[in-house]
Amino acid sequence: MIRHFRNAFISGLAILIPLGVTIFVIRFLLKNIGEPSSHLFFYYLDPVTRHKPWVDGVLRIISTGVVVILITLLGYLSKYFLGKIFVKVTEKIITSVPFIKTVYKTAKQIVDTFREQNKAIFQQVVLVEYPRTGCYALGFLTGTARGETQIKTGKTIVNVFIPTTPNPTSGFLLLIPQEDILALEMSVSDGMKLIISGGAVVPAYNPKTGKTEQFETKNLSLETPDEG
């Protein structure tokens, strides 16, 4: 009975936590983006009318949407000639101020680093024999090795990240010859679900269609043969 109660409670948390995080993010955006921008966009409205609960909520939602659209438009225009010129001129103006220059360059370097890593990281799901022959570990191909590791081994070495279960944010890096890895057809998201669930959620593979669908593994128990 206690076990069923615990499982039901955990199932309830699994439903409420994503909903709670979503509500928290929405409230954070409305308070920190919608509220300040609503005073900027709707400054001409009467303060008494603007501070009515339902009016204030609608204005925050509209202002947040406008800010999101403006940010998206800025990213879209930055890909074109005039947009690139505008971004470069703005950066020159910002980097001309002593203190602000240091903060801006540091923040920009961090953002650029994560953006470049996001393009290259987790290219494909692979299997590698680890930690011994005949024992396989699920990993993610992150790219081809370069420099000294490639030259001194004399082989085509690839970088494979082996995440831990159930927390895939930690793990370790293996540099393996390309011929020693086994590429899988499952997507990176399916591989991540497999790792986070500890093998409970496995993408079923159809070799004819190459398509996958999720199913949950049944509870299995390893039985030892009877003695004698």
C-alpha cells in the first residue's frame, strides 16, 4: 500500500513539475519583460485605467509578445547586409565605453561559445564497447578529433560523449577510432530519453521503414538456475 501511494505521488509530481515550471517561466517573463515594456509601449494610457487588474494583465501579455517579435525580427534582419551593418555599428558604440566594453565582450564570448557548441554537439547516437569488450555503452558523437590526438594515433579518431544515467549533464569523453563505433538510427532525443529513463523508455526500431516509436520495457528479473 505504501509503495502504491509513493508511486502515485511520484506520478503526480511528474505531471505537476513541468506545469509548475511553465507557469514560473510565464510569470517571470510577464513580470520582468511585460511589465516594464507595457509602461513604455502604453505610456499614453490613463494610470488609473492601466492599473486595473485585467487591463494590466492584458497589457503585459501584449507587451511580452511585442518584445518577442522584436527580438525575432532583430535576429532575422541580422542575417542580411543592412542588419549586419546595424549590429556592427551598435557593437562599436557599445565597446567604446570602458566598463561596458568589458561586460559586453565577456557576455558575447559566453553566448558565442554556447551557440557554436550547440551546433556541433550531439551529432549522432552511437554504441561503443565500454568498459570492456562485449559490453556496450550508449554515447553521442560530437565530432572528429583534431590536432595532436589525431596525428599521434595515426587513425581517424572521433569524439564520443558518454553521459551518465539518469543525469545526462555529467559524463566523460572517449576518443575512439571511427571503425570501432556503431552508428544508430535513433534520434538524439530518443537516445537522451533512453539514458534518462535508465533503459525503461526504448525507441522500437523497424529496419524496413527506419522509423521509431516509444514503448516501455516490461519489468524483468534475472533468474539463476536451480542448484543441483
